[in-house]
Amino acid sequence: MTDLEKHPTPPASTGGFATPPAIEVRAVERVFGKRRKQVVALAAVDLTVAAGEFVSLIGPSGCGKSTLLRLVADLDTPTAGDVAVFGKPARQARADQDYGIAFQQAGLLPWRTVAANVGLPLELHGASGSERKARVAELLELVGLADFARSRPDQLSGGMQQRVAIARALAERPRLLLMDEPFGALDEITRERMQNELVRICRETGAAVLFVTHSIPEAVFLSDRVVVMSARPGRIVDIVDVPGSSHHRTDDVRDDAGFFHAVATVRGHLHGAPTDAAPGSDTR
């Protein structure tokens, strides 16, 4: 049994009752422009992400990965089809703070301390000072930055800034994280460390994740499933199951034969020539 197969992904249920999917996308299309200038970014996209599941979107540049994430986040509206988050319309889920968002750029306010940046969502939604202080301390401990609470963003490395951004995204205890290439600007060593940190954070919080990346090894290491998208118009062409629970990945997995096979499988789908699936993988 490989390290990737030791921890099967648990079913999304609590106390015998099915948990609503974190994300449900049905027959979604997104068209930009009009008439001759129309650009079809997404076409006939169907996707379900279970509560607590980590799903990555990967595909060529311009295939609509970020557009799909923005539709889930209610930062854009589909031309056709439906998007639900925990059984609610995306707009309602946004109003209920059911998800947090992290982008490639940390987007920290340079004049605020680390603690003040993390606590900003709580401040904007009227949390008391004592509540903010306690939650910020908890989050900084979670991301390993408790000693940097009074630092400014320009005093932190790129990886540390991204950890602050993730802490801020978790401030209101969302059940879902939407992440658009959050480690894309980091060097390879820092990127792998941040991947390990994200695995730990997801294990401790139980949040579901929809993660956009251009890196095949990153997608495989982090995910329960990797969604492969086609060039524009963006469609889901394959979904590859990664054996074992994403919550239990360690650095050792990167040297596992199952890991290399899953990477090769995703790469094959991206190039239109999928490899034979490993036992337990799903290449729908």
C-alpha cells in the first residue's frame, strides 16, 4: 500500500445525514462581449465539490479556471446555468460569509499590522474588539505567525505574506476556501512549504477548497480530485481522483510511485493522451 492510499477520503456526511455540497455548478456558461466580439469563456460546466473536499482546477492559460472560481465567489455572474454554495445561491453564500478568498497577490494593507490585516473582515462585520483579538491570535497561531502580529507586511517574506492572507480568509470561519494561484509568485522551496502548511490548515479547519493552479505536481499533492479543463471555451474534460485523503499528505508523498503516476495521468489528460489510470483513480 502506498502513502497515497493509506487514508481514504471520508464520505461527506455528519451523524448519518448527508452534508450539502460545498459547491454545485450545473450547466454553467460564461460569455463575454456581444455578437462578433463574443468570447465563450466557459461552456457546459458541471462540477460538485463535497464538504471538506480539496479540488484543484488545472488547464491551459485562458481556459476559464479563474472565471469559474469567480462565479462561485459571486464576483461574476454566469450567462447561463446555476451555481450553489452549501445549497444556497452564490450571492446568498457571499452575504453569509460562507467562504474565504485568497489570490496570487496577498493584497495586504501596507499601513496595517499583520494582526490588523487578519482582523479586517471581522472589523468590517462589526465583531467586538475582544472577539477580534481572540480570533486573530488563534489564526496567527494556526499559520505560525504569532510572533509577527505587530509586524508590517513589508517586513515579511512572500510566503509569510501569503500565510497572513490565508489567515485573513479564515477569519470568519468559512466552510470553503477559494484560492486562485495563491503560491504562483513564490520560489519552489517556499511554494512546497506553503503547500504543506495548507494541508495542515485544511486538516485542522475541515474547510473545503477550490484551488486554481498551473502546476500539475501542486494540484496532485494538494487535492482529492484534479479537474482538467480544455482550452477555450473552457470545459471539464477529465476528473482525476488522487488516492488517499488530501488531509494526510506529507513531503514523503512527493517521492511515492502513486504520486508520480497521478502527475503523469493529469499531464496526459492535459495533452489529450491520458495514461492508464492507477487503481482507485477516476478519469471521468
